[in-house]
Amino acid sequence: MPESSSIVRTALVTGGSRGIGRAICLELAKAGCNVAVNYAGSAAAAEETAAQCRALGVRAEAFQADVSSAAACAALVEQVLAAFGRIDVLVNNAGVTRDNLLLRMSEEDYDRVLDTNLKGAVFCCKAVARPMMRQRYGRIVNLSSVVGLRGNAGQVNYSASKAGLIGLTKSLAKELASRGVTANAVAPGFIETDMTNALPEAARSAMAAGIPAGRPGLPEEVARAVAFFAREDAGYITGQVLCVDGGMAV
Ligand code: NAP
């Protein structure tokens, strides 16, 4: 993936310790980006992601921050700017589920999911917006989901957060396009990670049965779509949602 300028780009990936986030860190490192690997609690896993990135020849460091706090998002961006001098790519990947039917859903389950998945993305975007506008360059990629497009029984909180990310992406695209900053979303389907391994077997089988491709996706397949939006020469693509779902949302 040739990049068009000689600037070494820096990417901040939230939730880069595991799963799709780790695959994104590695894909961006392969493309020559320095990588700031954010995590909430899995310090050792985040250090392992950073080490794997460094083995690809780039700078990489792990940064702890709970993105459900706006103050923590601002502090995270400050720390990454202090360490790397710039942020060119922000990937809002950190996400959690607290699944339940609406009638059994607690306020805490709702708040946890919305605060992490949506508020976290909003406040990371807010923190990077000024430096990106100042440098007249930025690539923001938000991890939505096919359930943000189609809904899913048992996931009103999660699908609301993922639909919200699409609204965020489109609004940001309009606010930032004139400053050379793009905002796009990737909407994965059913991808093999800790998040989906935690589902009951019946739910996993039902999900898999609805995939035209006949199999779950791999984190690397999502990561390649994120890396596409993060490319320098993708600067005329903004406000888009790309499904990586084996045909689930068709
Ligand atoms: P995962 O394996 O459960 O990993 C979640 C990641 O998010 C971890 O790195 C975790 O950090 C981090 N995280 C969670 N809460 C955080 C917080 N408050 N602050 C900072 N980091 C936090 O999840 P995944 O399956 O890779 O999913 C990644 C993204 O893709 C999520 O946004 C998810 O909603 C989305 N997605 C996944 C699928 C799928 O099928 N897997 C489908 C559609 C969309 P720690 O390791 O420190 O806990």
C-alpha cells in the first residue's frame, strides 16, 4: 500500500489490545504508520500489540485510558501528541456489549454501552479535531456494526450506539471535509473475537446461519477496510459506511 507523502503518519487506535483493534494496529503498522495502542484494562495484551507493531518497523506504544470518560479521552490524545508529535489517523474501535431484552435492560447496561461505544468516540473525535484541522490532514474511522444498520433483538443499547456512530460519522464528515479531514465508518458483521466468542452457542449458530458467505469474518478482514479509509489517497472519500460482513446486510 504505497503512501503518497514522506511524512510518517501516526495512528491512535482505541481498544487496540485485542480482537479487531489489534488487527487494525498491525494493518496500519504494515502500511508504515506509527501506532498508539489504547486499552482499558488489558495492559499485557496492549503491550503485545505494540511489540508486534514494532516488529513491523514502526514506533508503537500502549496507552491506558477508559474512553467512556470524556476527560480520559482528552488526556489520552494529549499523551499521544506528547509522545508522537502528531495524530493523523484516529480509529474509534473500543466497544463493549451488555446484551439483554429491552424489558430486562438496566440503566447501567445502557449507560455502559453508550458511554464506551458512542460517547467515547465523540470525545476522542473532539480531542483530535483541532490538531487535525490545524495540520489540514486527518483520517477518522469509526467501528460501527451491521446491527447499527439493521437492529438486533437483545441489543437495543448496542445497536443504538452503533447507529449513533453512523450519525456521528456523517456529521463529522460535513464539519471537517474542508480541512482535509475525512470521517468514515466500517460496519462489521459477525467477526471471530472475544466479543462474539462470549455469545451463547445458539446465538452464534443463528448469526452464522444468516451470513451469505457461509462463515464468520476475521479481524484482519475488517482491518483491511479500516486501513483503506486511513490511506492518504482516500482523501476524497468521506461520510461513508462500508460493511464487512460476508453479505449479511444486503
Ligand atoms: P473485543 O475483542 O471485545 O475487544 C474490545 C476492545 O475494546 C479491547 O481492546 C478492550 O480493551 C477495548 N475496550 C473496551 N472498553 C473500553 C474502554 N472503556 N476504554 C478503552 N478501551 C476499551 O471486541 P472486538 O470484537 O474486537 O470489537 C471491536 C469493535 O468492533 C467494537 O467496537 C465492536 O463493537 C465492533 N464490532 C465487532 C463485531 C464482532 O463480530 N466482533 C461486529 C461488529 C462490530 P481491554 O482489552 O483493555 O479490555
